Amino acid sequence: MLGTMAFALLGGDAFAQNTAPAADPTPVAEAAAAGPESAYSSDEYIASDGYSTFAVNNLWICIAAALVFIMHLGFATLECGLTQKKNTVNILFKNVWIISTGILLYAAWGFNAMYPGDFNGFFAMGSWFGGNLNDASLTTAEYNAGYTWWGDFIFQSMFAATAATIVSGAVAERVKLPTFMLFAVILVGFAYPITGSWKWGGGWLDAKGFYDFAGSSIVHAFGGFAALACVLILGPRAGKYTKSGVRPILGHSLPLAAIGVFLLFLGWFGFNGGSALSADPKAVSYVFTTTALAACAGAVASIFVSWIIIKKPDLSMALNGILAGLVGITAGADTVGEGSAILIGLIAGVIVVFSILFFDKIKIDDPVGAISVHGVCGIWGTVAVGIFSFNPEHKFFTQLLGTLSMSAFAFIFAFAVFFILKLLMGVRVSAEEEAEGLDVAEHGAPAYNLN
Amino acid sequence: MLGTMAFALLGGDAFAQNTAPAADPTPVAEAAAAGPESAYSSDEYIASDGYSTFAVNNLWICIAAALVFIMHLGFATLECGLTQKKNTVNILFKNVWIISTGILLYAAWGFNAMYPGDFNGFFAMGSWFGGNLNDASLTTAEYNAGYTWWGDFIFQSMFAATAATIVSGAVAERVKLPTFMLFAVILVGFAYPITGSWKWGGGWLDAKGFYDFAGSSIVHAFGGFAALACVLILGPRAGKYTKSGVRPILGHSLPLAAIGVFLLFLGWFGFNGGSALSADPKAVSYVFTTTALAACAGAVASIFVSWIIIKKPDLSMALNGILAGLVGITAGADTVGEGSAILIGLIAGVIVVFSILFFDKIKIDDPVGAISVHGVCGIWGTVAVGIFSFNPEHKFFTQLLGTLSMSAFAFIFAFAVFFILKLLMGVRVSAEEEAEGLDVAEHGAPAYNLN
Amino acid sequence: MLGTMAFALLGGDAFAQNTAPAADPTPVAEAAAAGPESAYSSDEYIASDGYSTFAVNNLWICIAAALVFIMHLGFATLECGLTQKKNTVNILFKNVWIISTGILLYAAWGFNAMYPGDFNGFFAMGSWFGGNLNDASLTTAEYNAGYTWWGDFIFQSMFAATAATIVSGAVAERVKLPTFMLFAVILVGFAYPITGSWKWGGGWLDAKGFYDFAGSSIVHAFGGFAALACVLILGPRAGKYTKSGVRPILGHSLPLAAIGVFLLFLGWFGFNGGSALSADPKAVSYVFTTTALAACAGAVASIFVSWIIIKKPDLSMALNGILAGLVGITAGADTVGEGSAILIGLIAGVIVVFSILFFDKIKIDDPVGAISVHGVCGIWGTVAVGIFSFNPEHKFFTQLLGTLSMSAFAFIFAFAVFFILKLLMGVRVSAEEEAEGLDVAEHGAPAYNLN
């Protein structure tokens, strides 16, 4: 049956983030010739007509970076919309902090640590940020057929900050601001490049044949399971789980939440489409199609499943269904058929509803459903490659090993760091501050003045 | 006078959606050589420098698809902003449903039914969705000089869902959710590809020389007159038309409405610009210019006309003026002069004010002005091609015939289907639900929690 | 120390807005061969592979124009968010007016007046808008290697309207609508092209070697000091400066403000990236990187400085820090090192906090901080080129002369025009209207109906 789902066949992992070459200028030629994955885009392109192909490739990477950037606004508004009015300033402030420090830290260390993944394949230690503009090996196809050194950096840096943004949603409404700021910096600046290098940096998982096109595991499961660790330490929001059962804490603005999800959907065209790492017409257009199909299927599945279970057409479940489909297709957007993309999205849309209800049942309080959307669906998307991929080299157990390794690392790392921070400075605001709301308590001003 | 308005002359319909080739792989070569319309972009491009030109063309189609996607957020926020707070969840839910099912249905049937328009030119019945990635005739300029099969699909699918979105605004605040969901599916999945195929699929209107560059009729008038049919069956919102006259029902958030219109303006650069169906520098830059000029002229006209009539500077009229200008220029963005574009926009901006006031006077209740903006201005834009076009082959009466045919089909089809749905399941919520608001009544939760 | 900051070296002003050629078709060949600045992009590109390179260049200019367009939504939502609820319709209306008339006026006069800067280099008087599509010298690399005549127009027109938008924020909540509408038209339509032509039109500042890559002075300082003049004439909002000290007037929606800043950040990739005036991979990717680094550094600096001074983590300062960094890097995004970009952003982030506090102290009431963000940081960014540029031809005193000349011109021009308008029609609403709010008083309807 899965065979009939796979309408199309790709010749191989023609395009994927793992073709990203070394940030370190030296081993570029090596990386460009490294294997079957990078061969396609490089050779074919350069052979065709040189400069202009390079220009269009690099332009797409830059535009894709801008699209991924706007996902950060999507995350911010989604998180605000699904939480209480009184914590809105706090959430926006966290998100400004995450994107700002995320890009700076990725420049300072992450980019060079993530690629190419020397140091025994566990993490790299590249040269200090700052390419020389006069060095033609950074600005031509000699560096990579798809982008310059700076195109590479700006695109990858937008991904890096995402991990902390995912955590931000799960810990919202009760986390202590300075603690979270420090935690975000450590997670994005230090942990993300490590697991990233396992695959995209050419590390041990890459060597095993693990596949994660645009980051179902590397970005999403990573963020989702880091979030789970933090939530376990932090505990639920006051009043959520009472003796008389779960008391839903409603979001304060569903239009904000919907704006967030639509912006995330938009940005995902850059997240996945840009992960083709070139403007290869086949790759980009195909990835756009599978991405959109999975997102739509996720929404439809969540709508119907939640309607059956909750007995009403639930908007926040529909919105999370879109995200579930997007996270689900991210690992295999270039390597599964159109029908498989729809099926992956549908299953993700079902999973996310049950997962959100499950975590609520076991009293793990995740205000925006980040653990389910990014963590659980990230694992699903990664193993789905092992089920639906055209490429027989994508093995189910390798996919499972990869996603569990990354999720486990994220969970353990986040748990350890957040636990130490708890001992050192505390992770949770006082009960009074939580009741008053973080906006007035920590920031001294409300988000709205509507009277 | 019109002659002096037309500052520039195009050699022909060099670029337009009707150069879209068959989705069915077989007749591609045929379509590429089909006539003067496709000749320009294909031959000239391929001759120039092959692969890289194809890559930039396809990239633009994909980016344009992303821009059209964000119009769906624009429609959603505009509709929310211009309606009452208590129906916001319902509107957002409808819009998630429309985009999700719209793309899936277009994959399942619409795309292949719309192109190339066999079956006597009335509607096609192409092959099941799912192109084979290994088939080079789908991923190279052999398919089309401007895009791959998937680029074609993703761009066109974003258009398809728009028809139902237009209806959504007109029936807001009182339509029954399951009925609307079913209606939207039938309209997008079945009716839109039929009229679309008349022109873009190479059907009977195309054979007659009808011209509709990016869909003033195919998308906008189609949606607007389907909306009119539904509103006639549905009736006005309770309390709108009283014995003592029209009681305005104010929108609950003009910032949301403004966000919507600016996002629609942004997305229209993809809607019109992408309809050049290539990155042809002349075509894309020219269409961007005429599109922006008409939008701005529409706003200025609406501002002054409404100021004179209503005696105040009315924001929602200014916003609708932008949209009127955009809808007006859509049919001829590549085939009229800059001055003509401004004039088309100005007239659209005048029309929309009078049209909105007219429909209110005859008690046709359209909360967002969708019938006027998309229906009436869609007709205006289409016939304006017959007045202002450089191309002497664009005849006024053919334009009139085309737009009236499509509008009539949309009206009759929507009327029939919505009427049957009324008999089968009802189309309107109960008076109690309408008074309470659909958010709590149908979805069980309010959109805002601001206290 | 600055030397070690400048990690990279550019060969010259390879890419910059001042390579923009004449809008007048005649002197194009001349402009293309005009000097070292235009030589790079033109010759190298055309030589490489002709048509497809031209197509990707022009596509980027068009997409960049769309990105700059969305900055207008960013400005609108930022201004709304930081002001009171009762003036929201007024602000949105002003912003619709500015973009609409801005583009039309730039078509009617500005574009031809700004380029190429004949008439003794003070202002030009080009031909009436309306290029001939059949004139190949407007649609090929013969016009410019980076774009067609229309690509040039649409990109530049989006910049033009920005000047008035900056003023709009500073005069918000008390300016008389018709007066502002007239002022905006005069500023955008007449004054902006004059100072613009001094540099980008090849005028006297260009001849002196002044450098302003994407408009720290030409757009931002110009707008900021025009704003200062208007605010001086207009006076502070009622109740802001009382005998008992400054009474903060809180913005009504920080989510709107944050949406605005993120959209501005997004649009700035087009504002700066598009100012490379081609898709040159080195230029675009490098400018994206410096732009993002400076914005992030600005945010981090503002967060810490304001936290120290105001003793709390202030969201609006963090948001203004992003903008300060963006304005700061705009003049030199292509000509300073990565480390310098970070430093420029950090300093801008410090400056903006002190500047906002300073203007409040001297009772100059600027609701959104526009004078500080655009005016003061615009000057900083321009002189920063004289400090950090790779290019030894960029002299500190020339930069200072240029930015002060433009700021002074903007200030004097705006002061004179606004003063005359004050005498002719008044510039300020009545105390009653101000207390009631402009939405109901001038527009007859509130922005929100949330009950």
C-alpha cells in the first residue's frame, strides 16, 4: 500500500540540508565532493551555466532565510494568543531576546561548531566568525554551488533560534525571565549546534545514513523534548489541575494565534523549501507541494478527530493540526511521494490531538501544545521517512535511533541545565507574580490598555 | 483620450495565466507551441541560456505561490476585523478549513480538471494527481518554460481556495458552519475548475479571445457572485435592516482589518506578478508597477468619494478602495498602460463606494463588502481590458461576455447548491445562536479573554 | 581596534543605491559607465551570462520592493500599538494615505526628479512618468544591469513614502488629519526627491564622495528630523508633561507594536538587501548578514541599557533597539565588517535609549520614538560609515556633512511647510477632540468594539 502511495521516485537525497558544506573555508572542496548527496546540486548546476545559476541559488537561500525569520513572529503571536493577556509582554520580550541572542550566538560560535562536524563527529570547533569578503572561496560556487558563506550563515542562524522559541511556549506564564533568558542562550548557543552537527555537520548520525531533510528532529523534536524537560521541572500553572479536574486556561486572543500559525505556514516554505539548499526547480517546487499538502492534511485530520472527541469544531486544534502536518513533513519533504505527504500530515494531525489530550491528562502543562506539535510530531516525521521514503537507504531503525538520540540529548541536556538553574537562581516566579501576571510583575506595564 | 493614457505598447499577450500549459504531461509540447501567447515566454527564454533561466522562472512561481498563500491570512483578518467580536473563532475556523481543503481538493481533482480543458472546452478530466519526479518532462522546460509541474500546481492551488474565501466574508456572522464547510468544498473543488478551464484551461472563452490576466473574473467575479447568491438565500444579519433604517453593525477591530488589507496588497504582487508565469523582467516589473498604481489610485478615489458622500474620512472605505483597485487591475495588469492602470484603479475606487452603499440600500447584507469588491469590481476590471488594452484583439464585448458568463455561472451554481443545502441541512444558525455569537454557540469558546 | 573589527574587505562600493541609473532613458549608457560604483555590477554581470542574470537581478529588485512595501504595515501597526486606543483609526487612515499618495506622487514626479540629478545637482526634472514597454532600452540590461525601468521605479517608490510614515508616528494623537495629509504629500512628493537626488541622483553629495548605502540619512534621518520640526510646532500631547513630572501615556497594544517591529525587520532585508541593486550573491548575502547582526545587537544593547536605567526589562525599548540597529546599519551594510556591524548595532541600541529619555526630558513628545530611532540613529549610522568602512574613500567629515545637510534640509523644509500650514489651516485638533480621541472625533467610529 505504501508503495502505491509513493507516486514518484527521486534518484537519491538530491537536495537536503546535509549537503551543507563546511563553514570552515578549508575543507570546502572536500565537502562538495563528499558523497552522493552533494554531488547532484553542485556538479549539475555549475556545469549548466555558472554565475547566474549560482546567483539564483543564493538569492533563494537569502529569501528563505527571511521567510524563516518571520516564523519567529509567528511563534511569538501564537504563544501570546494561546496564553493569558496578563503575560503577553513577557512572551514578546522572550521572543525578541531569543531571536536577537540566537543569531549573535550562532555567529559567535554555533555556525562554526555545527559545520562540518569534526572532533570525532560529535561537535566541531570551527574558526571564529567573520569571513573575508575578498576570499573568493567564500563568495562563489567554490564554497558551495547553492550559496555563499554568508547565505549559508544567515539561513542556518534563523533555524538555530527556533529551538528556544519552542521551549518558550511550553514554559509560558510561570517561568522566571532571567532564568529563561540564560537557558535560551545556553540551549541555542551550545546544545543546538551539537546535535545539529551529528547530522548536518556530517557527524555520527550522518555516517549511519540517518536522514532529516529540514529538521523534524534536529530542530523540532530537539525543541519539543527540551521543552518537556523544562516543564517537568517547572510544574503546571497554578489552578490548571485541580481536584475537580483539569481547568482549561483559555488563550486571550485567537486572532493572534491564527496570525501566528499562518505566518508559520508561510515561513515553512522557506524552512523546507530553502533546505533544498539551491533553487533547483524540481526540488523547490516539489518541497513546496509536499509541505503544503501535509499541512492541509494535518488541519483536516485534527479538525475531524477533535470534533469527534471534544464534540465541537475546535480552532486551536485545527491550528495545531496545521503545525503538526508541517513538523511531520519536515524530515522527508523531498523524499516521499505526494500521497505519502498527505498521509504523513493526516497521521500527524491525529497524533497531535491525542498527544495534547494525553499530556493534559498526565498533568504536564504545556500552554501552547509545543511538546506535542514539535516533540511528538517531530519524532513521527522522522520515522515516517523510514516508512515512506523513495530511497531504500532510509531505514526505519536508523531514523528511530536518530530521532530518539536527539530527543534524549535535548531532554537530558535541558533537564540538567534547567535543574542547575533552578538551584542557582530559581526557575519559577512567585505565586503572587504568577497571579498578578508577569507583565506587570516583571515588566512593570501591561500589554494592553483598552479602556 | 484613452490612447494618450496608454503610454506603452506590448507586442501581445506575452505573459498571462492563459499561457499555462496542460497539467497532463502528454500535450505539453503542443501547448508550448500553441499560439502567440505561449510563444514569447517559451522560445525566447529557452533560447537565451537554458537551465538558469528556468530556475529563476520556477523560483518566482514558487515564491509567488507563497505570497498568494499569505492572502488567505489577509482575507481571514480582514473578515474578522470587519465583523463582530463574537463570531471571530468561527471566521478563523472557516478560513483554516478553506485553505486546507482547497489545496487538497485542487490536488485531488481541480488541477487536472482545470488544465488543459479538453472535454469540449467546458471541463477537463485529467489524470489523478501525482506527477512522477523521475519524469523529466514534468521538471524541465519541456513541461513549461516557466515552471515545473509542481510549481504550476502549488501556484494554481493557492488561487483555487480564494473563491470560497470571498464567499466566507459575505455570509459571515450567520451561516451554519457544517453547511458552509460543505459548500466551500463543492465550490472550490468542483465549480472553480470548470469556469477556470473556460479560459486558463484553453476552453471556449479562450477560443473567443477573452482575456483575464490573473483572474478579475476567473477568481474575483466568480467568488463575488457566488457570494451574492448565498447572501440572497441566507438573508441579512438580525437587526441590520430595521424599520427605522439601516443599523450599521460595526467591525470589532479595524487594526485586524488593516492588517488584512496590507497583507492582501502584499500577496497581490504574487497573485498578479506570478501570473506572468515566468520571471521575465519586463513582465514582472511592469505588472508590479500597474498593480501598485491601481491599488493606490483605488484608495485615493475611495477616500475622496466616501468623504464627500459620508462626510467623514472612512477607514473601511479606504481599505476597500485598495482592494477595489487591486481587483480592477487584475485582468489587465500586463496589457494596459501606467496611466490606464491609475484610471482603472480610480474608477474601481469610485465604483466600490457606490456599490457598497447600493447593496446596503437594497438590503443585501454583506458584512465585508465582498460582493462589491470582488464581484462588481471584478466585472469592471475585466471589461476595462476591452477599453484600455494595448492589444486590439481584446474586444469589449468579448470581455463583457466572458465576465458575465463566469459571474452568471458562479451565481447560478452557488444558488442551486446553497438552496439544496438549505433544504437538506439548513444554511442559517438559529436566532439564539446568532445573538449569542457563533464562537460560543458553535465552537464552545470565545476568541478573546481580555478581562 | 576598529581595524581588527573589520574582518573583511570589499574592493569598493561595489553595490549601493547610488549605482541607480537615470530614470530618463537618454543618459543610461552614460550612467552605466559613470564610475567605479556602477562598473562592478554592470560589466561583470552582463559578461557572465546575460539574460538569466538580468532576470534574477530584476526579480530580486521586485521582491525587495514587496518586502519594503510590508514595512508600511509594520510602521502602521507599530504606531498603533504604541499609542492610545482612541486614535487607532486615525493612524491607520494616515498610513493608507501615505502609501497610496506616496507611490502615485513618486510616479507623477518624484522618480524623475530624483534621478539622475541634473539641474546643477540639486534637483532634476525628468520626463513625465510612463515608460514605453516597446523601448528595449528600458527593459533590458541596457537600462541597468540590475533591473528594468519599472523594477527601478517600484523599488524606489516604496522608499519614498517612508519619510512621511516616520513623521506620522511622531505627530500621532494630536495632529489635524487634513493638515497631515497635505504635509505628507508635500514632503514625499517634493522634498524627498530633492535630498535623494543629492546622493542617489548623482548630485553634489555624491560628487563629494558621501556614502549612504540604503538610506540611513536619505530616508531615516530625513524623516526623523522632519518629524522633529513638526513636533516642535505641534507641541506635546495634553497631559504628557505635568507639573509633577512626565506622565507616561502607555500604548494600547504591545502585540501590535511587536508585530510592527518584526515586519519592519523582515522588510529591511528588502530595504538593505535590495539596495545591492542586483542579486549579486556576495552583496545580497553579506548585506543580509550585517543587517541581521546589527538589528540583534541593537536589541541586546537596548535591553541591557534600559534594564539598568529604568530597572526593568522594557519591551518597547527592546523593540526600538531592533529598529535602532537596523537604521544604524543601513548606511554601511555593504561596506563594514561583521564585527563592525555588531558594534554599530550595539551603539545604536545604546543611543536610542538615551535619546528617547533625553527628548522626553526636554519635553519633546514623540509617542513612538521616531525622532530617536530614525533621526538620531540615522545620523549615527551615516557617520559610522566614516569610522568603520573598509573603503578609505569614505571620510568621516564627508559623512557628517552629508547627514547634517540632509537632516537640516528636512528640518527646515518641514518646519517652514508645517508652520505655513499652521497659519493656513491649523495643525492641531481641538482639546476636546484630543480628549475624545481622533477616531470618534474625526472619523466617526471607534477602532474596536470589544464589548
